[in-house]
Amino acid sequence: MKNPSDSKPVILCLAHLAWDFVWQRPQHLLSRLAAHYPVYYVNEPWIEPAAAPHLRLVGAADNLLAYQPIFPADRPDVIADWQNSYVDLVTRLLVDESVVFQNGHLKTARPLILCLDTPIPAYFADRLPADLIVYDIMDELANFKGAPPDMKERERHLLRRADVVFTGGRSMYEARRGAHPNLHLFPSGVDRTHFHLTDETPLAPEVAGLPRPVLGYYGVIDERLDLGLIDQLAVDHPEWSVVLVGPLAKITPEDLPRRPNIHYPGQQPYSRLPHFLKGFDVCLMPFAINDATRYISPTKTLEYMAAHKPIVSTPIHDVAATWADVVAVADTPEAFGAAVERSLGETPAERAARRPREQAHLRQYGW
């Protein structure tokens, strides 16, 4: 992707999600920005057996390269010097790509936009000669399991250094109001075409043979899900098939509820999500109400909506405040099960009445 004569700004995104993990806000935004600017996407380093620190190429598209930094497991000196090791890897990439050059001090060879969706590598704001620093807040990462104890201090530093700050949801915006003079609410969108179901949309074989009705969720399976609610749903209604599509994060397989009618197809590529949606009779958002979910604004709400499936959610603030005219919101396991029953009993007239409300929301939230 080298082109030293090109004066277009280059975007370097320092991310907390691997590019080839679930397809979320960063991938949506940056894959579209790559139509206009060269994009380099670099995830937080992983520790693995390796001979030396290096960048592994994990994704490539027109005008976009995605890398996974690898730190050697048997090099405690590299791990102990984490920040310098990480900065050195990224700096070498930018020098090799003629984005910056090093002549005693780093200088920009091309305009550099530094974009962070996590405050963990906030120190990059002091180490790279960025012409513009963007902070995109998609989650309250300080509340997530395993977050560094100084996460909030890192964010305060990043807010002082950032030129512009975006939030992916309304509650996050309200929580940060006044924290930065150039703060903007920029909700996540939806690829309506991708999630529009037709007769030609394949049905995922993983759900095709399950007893109906099928209640489905897709996304990361982690501490944000109310596993007790899911278990209770399966126990109270053994005739229902409950499908949870996605990878585990920060929990183990032993943490998952295990019932004959609960199914875990595992992580699936973004391209196949509509194939699962086609088999869902009701779409679930069974989030726990805890610190990790206090400010979330699930992008899957709009994706479910684009498939015109009934949706049942726990009372996540942004969901209840924005989409309660479409999404059934229930605050207890009993109420959640009752809402699913009502959704399963939706009449054709009720379904038709829901459609214009969905379309009104979808028109507001394109990428």
C-alpha cells in the first residue's frame, strides 16, 4: 500500500478488537473510509510463542491492511517494556509504508490521522506525530472484565489529547457530555441490504433442523449476557430452541448453561449472519443489567430490525430509549419469557403494523 507521492491523509486505527473477530463498528466504519483514505488497523498485542515481536497480517482489502501484533511469550523483556515494544512495532510499520520518516525524531511524511477506539494505548498520542487524533467510544471498556485498573486515567489523558471525540450511543454521549469540547453523538448504523431477507437467502443448516420455534442471538458471548435468564428460558420452555451464535470472550465453556434445547454454533462470519437470522422466529437481546452493559448500544438491534424479525430485549437504556416502539422490553426472566410468547403469537396485521416503524428507524441509521 506504499505510495510516498500520495498526499492523502492516512488513517491508523489502534483497536481493542481483532479485525477478524466479530464484525462490529470499527470494521464497518474503516472498511468504508478505506474507499477514500489508506487505512492501517492494528489490534492490541497478543502474547504467543514467537522468535521476535512482529506484526501478523490478518486482513487485507482495497486500501486497507489489518495487523495483529505478536509479542514472544519467552521474552519477558519485551512484555515488561510493553508500551515501547508496541510503539516500536507500529512506528516501523509507518516508516516502512512511508507514512512517517525517522530522522532523529519522527516526522510525518503524509498527513496522519490517529484513531483510537480504546484508551489503553493512549500513550501513542504522545509518541506519534499525528496531525489529527480521533477517539471513537464504542464501549465503556473500563467496566469490562479484566480491564486495566488505570483505564479511566488513560481515557482522561486521551480526552485531553484528542481533537475530536465520537460516541456510538446516546447513553455514552450523555455520560461524556462536557468531557471534551468537540464531542459528537455518532450512532452505529446498519447495512440494510446485507440483512434484508428474501426467498433466496440461504437458511443456515445449523438451525434448519431444530424444533420450532427458534429463538436466536448472535454476537459475543461474554459477561454482558444474562446466562441465568437464558437458562431459565430454556427450562421454562423445553419446546423452544434457543440458539446463541458467536465466540466466547472472558468466560469459559463451563460457564454456559447446558440444556438439550440450547445450541451454540460458535463464531460465524459476518456473511453468514443473515442465514441464521432467516431461521430465527424471535431475535433475542438477553443482556444482563450490570456495569458492563450500562452504556451499550447494540448494533444488532438494527440488524435484527432490517430482517423484520420480532425482537425481545432486557431493559438496556439505549434500546428502551430509542427503539421501544419496535422492541419488546422485559425486565425479569418471567416477563422476558412472556414477551417471547407474545412475539411468537404476533398476527400478520401486527407484523405489518410493525414494519413502518422499523423502516423509519432504519432510514435514520445507515452507515
